[in-house]
Amino acid sequence: MKKNKVDIDIKQSIKNIDAYTHVRGESIYVDDVNVREGTLFSVVFDSPKAHGKIKSIDYSKAEKLQGVERIFTYKDILGENQIGGILPDEPLFAENEVHFWGQPIALIVAESEFIARQARRLITIEIEELAVITTCKEAKEKDNFINAPRSFNLGNTEKAFGDCDYIFEGETFSNGQEHLYLETQGAYTEPLENGNIKITTSTQGPTQVQKTVAKVLGLAMHKIEVDVTRLGGGFGGKEDQATPWAVMAALATFHLNQSVKLILNRHDDLRMTGKRHPYESTYKIGLSKDLKILAYEAEFLQNSGAACDLSPAIAERTLFHATNSYFVKNVKTTVLSCKTNLPPNTAFRGFGGPQGMFVIESAIAKAANEIGVSASEIQEVNLLKENDEFSYGQTATQVEAGNSWYSAKSSFNFDSLKQDVKDFNNSTSAFKKGIALMPITFGISFTNTPMNHARALVHIYQDGSVGISTAAVEMGQGVNTKMLQVAAQVFSIDNSKVKIETTNTTRVANTSPSAASSTADLNGKAVLKACNALLERLKDVASKELNTNKKQIKIKDEIVYMNNEQTNLTWTELITITMLKRIALTENAHYVTPIIQFDKTKEKGHPFAYHVYGTAIITTTVDCTRGTYSFDSIKIVHDYGKSMSKGIDLGQVEGALAQGIGWMTMEEIAYGKDGKLLSNALSTYKVPDLFSIAKTIDVVPLETEGNDMAILKSKAVGEPPLMYGIGAYFAIQNAIKAFNPNYNFKFHAPMTPEKVLMSLYEK
Ligand code: MTE
Ligand code: HPA
Ligand code: MOS
């Protein structure tokens, strides 16, 4: 086997710059901010029904409770009671109707959170209940949609099905997923002079918060400052849904001229926030005798919840990734965003891509089972190749689908792994093993082209230290470390000379959220641009100082070199000279991703800067008496490009993988028919722990050229590896089949032990 280079390189690669304060418990989150004297605390009063007309609300007892300052409702909003980002369909506070269980109705502000919670119990509400919709099928029957359907088409599926030797149809379901960021949603708002407000919050989108606060309060954006130090995890759950809490706290600060804190406790957070979208989908797949997929059709029903939120963008990405790593000549895919009475579902790592990929992997598994081949045979002959066309018109280039697939098979000796599984299954009956391969292809860029921009503000201080502000939000993914690396590398100065500032809307404005795995690419390129401009300026100064041509000047390890020879001029001295010459030591750069475009009227274009590829091999053992399972090993060949931070990138692969496996196998969100969240605590919602993942995880980097649009050719890594987890579902299916030949493959995720047990003994 190829030597696992990662283990060696990690030791040499940079540590996450947050590691030190994290392990010492010194990292600052919203709830750790030192609050001003007189700060008030708040809790949200939310709907106890999923759908209905509000007949009356009695706040009188709550208002009279000692220590309650004031209760805010929609009536206190001077601007617009509207927080919808893509469509204006979501009020901050419900007015006359409620559309989901947990929908905010009022904010109770008191001297302490304890008092505010007590006051909440004293509020009575009368609701005339209306019919509750919780599934896509019901929504579709009632024509209840968020927006018009979207379709991506290539070739002619109808005609192609006529040429197929095999055609299979079926249904799939994938459930939602709770983000379970360790830091719950929250905000701390402070009044500044002249009615200005400062907001410290845990958001992936500081500008979205600023814009929405301004709109709801009826103020200009420049009166609102949003500051983010870091997030205790976001995972997409704070791209849009960090906004309402900041708006509520700001509304209270606006009226009371007092600092206000609003931190959701875990129960409130679980109940009030949206999650990954559940999907109910149907597919039709047609293959030739030699297993080529000639035609693929799918209809994706997305459970959007009660308001638009980011649903249309997520639906779009489902279509972009509907054929995963395969080239299919004839494709017809449609997505419908179904309006239901669940909390508005939202971004979650993968952003609709995983939901799309699960369906084609299900179709392939179904076909393989019916034809009597293994799924990997179908997967292999259909892998994407150079210059293949995606259904959305982009031509695939620098394709690593085959490379990662064959490299995984050979590096990890797939044939012998497969044989081991066979031998094991022949020799035992109480336990069965299953193995599955999972290739992934994920497009990098915001699918909404105008969002692909970022800025950086770089100061070199007169002592030679550097401060960097960008739009990047650190949420545990290590983006701050990557920004620091870019600056330190360009200037060739020690890491300790660079500080990454908080993400603040007064320093970097009009930003896109930190999302789409593109944060390091977009912001890193802006940092690169700003630092390069400063470096050129410094070289100018040095060349004049040393009476030479600028081309002869180099800065290396904080020393100025001339003609590759060390001079007496140091970095710090050069900065002092530049300062005395009254030359600017600050630079602001703006970066936009080149090339990308998309025409929604044709549903064709070139939306992605590049794609990330990889292949995972997952082996599981099922306990056929209990229905429980564990993963023996997970072996991955992953395309990092030229990874700039190997330890951080490996952490992203492992974390995403764990989240993917959790989504596919154990995390089961349950709502009652009445729209009440039943899995409303960690006792009923099981997330993967150390033992749920695998006894061994091997990640071998696929050494590729990288891409010029990736920061320092180090490819985006945040989301793609989540989809390796889909393989876990199919490994379990294969193990069940080995035990029970009558088993009819089912595509209804997550594959919980209960479902496994039923399947093992299905007749
Ligand atoms: N890793 C950690 N530790 N915490 C997070 O919240 N979010 C994920 C991923 N990795 C997340 C994470 C999601 S949803 C995205 S889009 C990317 O990180 C965002 O960061 P990036 O663009 O810098 O990759
Ligand atoms: N990914 C994540 N967030 C987004 C996207 C995307 O493609 N588009 C809009 N918001
Ligand atoms: Mo990630 S779902 O794009 O925040």
C-alpha cells in the first residue's frame, strides 16, 4: 500500500491557531463576552402549535412579574416585520397566524434569564388550529410550494429509455439533520451613541445580520455594526438562521437603550430552528447490457418547512449534484420546494448535494441488486471523464473521479477487502459484513454567481506586525489559520507577526456568508491580493534604499535580499523607512471568482470554479441478532489539490465523514403529525460518537495539481467529504442482504438499528 503521507506531514504542518485557547477554555464565544453593567437578558416566546390563527394572547401576568422589563412583539417593529433572505415570506414575530411549532411570537426581556423563563410560563395563548402538513407528499397534493419547480435536463431521456436493456424505478427518503453546533444561537447587543447599535453574535453571515437588523428596525445599515470572533460550529445552521436572534436582541436594545443578551438554550434551539431538508424522491434509471447508465430521471421533493429561507438555493444544488460522479448522457431532474408546517429548513453541510447524491446511489444499488451485479461495477463504468458534460452545461476538466476511484481500489487492495467480507460471511451466521464504495464529486463556488466575492483589509503596523480583516468567519474549520498562512507566506514573516482580527462589518463590508466551502478560496485570494500589493510597495522602497532595481529585491525570513544575497535591511527596518517616507502600509483588496456564470433561463452555464473529487471504501459488520452495526474501516482517497494545511484538512475530512455517517445511519429527526418536534433532546436524538464512526480511518491524499482558483492550489475541503458517509448506508444494505436473501433493498435513511433488525427478518 502507498505510504500514508498525511501522518508524516501533519507534524510539519501548521497547527490551528485557535488550538491553544480552545484547549485552555479561553476561546471567546458569544456567551463569554463581558457584558456591561445593567445588561438585560431575554427568552423567546414561541408558538405551541404548528398551524393556526392566533385568537388571543395574554401577556399581563408575565409583564407583572418582578424583574420583567418589557415584552416585545411585532407591534414594536418600526421598520418591516420581515427577515426572509431570498423571498419576503418570514416575519420576525408571528402576527395573526402561526405556521410552525416553535415560531417566535415575542421576546421577553428581564433582569435575568431565569426571570424571563418564569415569565414565559405565565403567558397564555389561544390558537384556532388549522390543518398541519408535515410531509412533501401532502404538500404536493395540496399544491403547497415555496416557488416554481426547477429542472435540469440533458439529452432526451424518453428516447434513451427506449434503448435501455434495464429500467428500474423507485422511491427514496432521506431525513433531516440537526446541526447540533456546540454553541447554540445567540447575540449580545449594545447601544452606542446616536442610536447606533453594536451586535456581537455567532453568525456565518455578518452582513445578512446587519442588513436584516437595519430593515426590521427601520435604520440605515451604517448604524449597525456586527462583530464575530468565532463560532462554536455553524455547519450551515448559522448561514441564515443566526439572524432572527440578533434582530430580536437589537430591537430590544433599540427601544430600551440598554445592552441585551439572547442565548437560546438547547431545547429552545432544537425546537425553533430549521435543519437539513428531508427529501422524498422518485427515480427512474435505464442501463444498457454493459451497465452504462443511458438515462436518469429524478423528481426531488424538498421539505422546505414553513418559509423559504435558503430552500431554493439548496434545491438548486440538489440538481447540480444529482448525477454525483457519473456521466449520464440523458438526464431529466426536477426539484419542488414543498411548503410544510415544520420550522423553515436551511443550509447544512453539503447544501442539498447529499440529498441528490443519495438518490442516484439508491438507483444504482437497486439496479445492481436486480441485475445481479455489485453496485461498484455500475459505478465504475459510469465514472465521469475529462470533457464530459454535466446536466447544467459545464464541461468537466481536471477530472479526478477515475483517479481517486482506481487509486482507492489499488492503495487499499479492494479486491482482497471484498474477499475478506465474502469469507467472513461464509463462515458466520450471527454477524454479516457489507462493503460499499462511494465516489464523490462536489462543485466549488456559491451556485448563485453574484455571491462569489470577498475583500480583505491588511494593515502593516509600524513595528512590522500585521493585522488582517476579512469576511471569513472562523467556525472551527480553520479558515483563520489559512488566512494567516497566506499573509505570512507572501511577506515571508513569522506566523507570530500576523494577527487575524474578528470579522466585523465596519472593517469589511457587504460580505457573502462564510459558506459553500469557499471561504478560504474567496477571502484567501483577497488577502493574497492585498499582501502582494503591499509587498510590491515595500520592494519599491527597498530598491530605492539599496540603490538597485526592484527586480533584484526579495524578502525572505524577515530579511531583505538583493541579488539573492542577504542585506543588512530587516523587515522591521523596511517598515519603519516606508512609514517615514509617508507611504501607505494598509491595503484593501477585492476578489471575484473569474470565469463562472450561470443562465437560469436556460439552466446552463459554468457555475463552479472547480470540482473536488474522492472515493471512500466503507466496511461494516452487522450484528444479526440485535440489528446493531459498527464500521470496521473507512478508507478514503481524497483530492485536496495541494493542501496548504494538512492537519486542518484531515480534520475537515474526518469531521464531515462523521456527520455524513450520522445523517445516513443514526440521526433520526421525528415530528409528530401535529408538527411537534419529538426528537427534542439529546436523549432522543442520537449523534455519532467516537465509537460510531470506524475502528480505523485512513485518508490518503490524491496528489493533484490543485486549481488556480483554489487558494494556493489547496482545494476547498469543508463540505465534500460529508458525502462519503452515504457509502455507510449501502454497506449496511449489503450486509443485510448477505444475511437475508429475501431482503428487498430499501432507501429510507437513516438506517437505524431498528430498521436493520426489521430488514434482517423481512420475508
Ligand atoms: N467545520 C467545523 N469545525 N465547523 C463548522 O461549522 N462548517 C462546514 C465546514 N466545516 C463547519 C466546518 C460548512 S457547512 C462549510 S460550508 C464550511 O466548513 C465553511 O467553511 P469553509 O468555506 O472555510 O470551508
Ligand atoms: N452554498 C452555500 N450557501 C449558499 C449557496 C451555496 O451554493 N448559495 C447560496 N448560499
Ligand atoms: Mo455550508 S452548508 O455552505 O454553511
